[in-house]
Amino acid sequence: MIKGVPYLVTVAILALEFSLASAYDPSPLQDFCVAINYTDSAVFVNGKFCKDPAYVTANDFFFPGLNIPGNTAANKLGSSVNLVNVDKLPGLNTLGVSLARLDFAPYGLNPPHIHPRGTELLVVMEGTLLVGFVTSNPNKLFTKVLNKGDVFVFPIGLIHFQFNIGKTNAVAFAGLNSQNPGLITIANAVFGSNPPINTDVLVKAFQLDKNVVDYLQKQF
């Protein structure tokens, strides 16, 4: 029985090393790893398999169309975000970056949200935006009015927003230090989860009347 212990420990260590290696490596250790989808439960580099380099083409590193304005009319908040992440641009896999174009109608809003896996660097190309983020406890707000050419950074995981305070359309581009930064829109997550969060929880958490909570949940 005692002799079997070292063997079990060795197996456990090897299993741990394999799981860590397959989950994340701070360097891709190769020029690129163009992502391909795979339906098996196995996971290789950042959740993607690498395409055979012999079959990689320039199109794997190419995404067109960020010159085209987003359809802000399709969103009741008057904003549109076109995110170019690893799912749209396979060549981003392992490179730790992504990009987004943000369009705003007059007084359009990109509502409070977080990127759980990425810091965002925003540059305004046209218009005037009121932007801000809130720190973890205590919840301090940092806010700034940005004009064309201005840059602002939103630290990873913090609630932030962008609001067009001008009478004309606004355009911004955002770089994020993750190939798939993720998005959690606060109002949608709280009042529009599936299944819904228990009404009593929301009533107590937000100190709202139950009818108000019911109304808010119906909006999502």
C-alpha cells in the first residue's frame, strides 16, 4: 500500500502539469496559432486547436469592414459595438489582443458593463463622449469628457460606460488585451438572467418596490 503512494503522487503531479499547460501559457512559444474549432472535450491552446501552418493563409489574419458604421438604430440605447475577437479573426489566437469599433447616435449609450478578461483602451475618432469607470469597494467613480483624438483606459474587470453627449454621431475604437475579453452588461445580467434572479433578492439588494423589479425584469 505504501509503495503505491509515490506512483499516485507522480500521476497527480503529471496530471496537474498537463492541465496547467493546456489551460494557459504566457507565451505562445511559436509564431502563431491560428484557431480552429473542435467539438471534442479536449482543450489545447487557449481553448482552440492550432491550424496546420501549411494551410494557414493571409485571410486567417484578416478582417474587413471596420470602416462601415454600425447600425445604432437597431439598438434602443443608440449604440453599436463591432468586436473583432478570436471568433471573428482566428489569427488572434494566443496573441492576447482584440479590437472593437463603437458607434453612437446622438445621446447614444454603451451601458455600464465589464470585460472580465481584458483592459480596454479607447480612442475617440469623432464626436464627444462622456466616459467613466467605477472602482471596487469603495466604489469611486472616475469620469471624463473625451473629444476627437482623446484616449482613456478602463482597467480590467471594472464597470465602465461610454455616453455620447453630443448632438452628432460619435465613433471610437477600443483595443483590449485579450483575444476574447468577454462582456457582462450589468443591467442585462441582473434583470435579464435566465432563469431570472429571485425577485426578493433584487428587491432587497436594490431597495426597490417589487413592482419596479418586475417591470425591470420584463424589459430584458
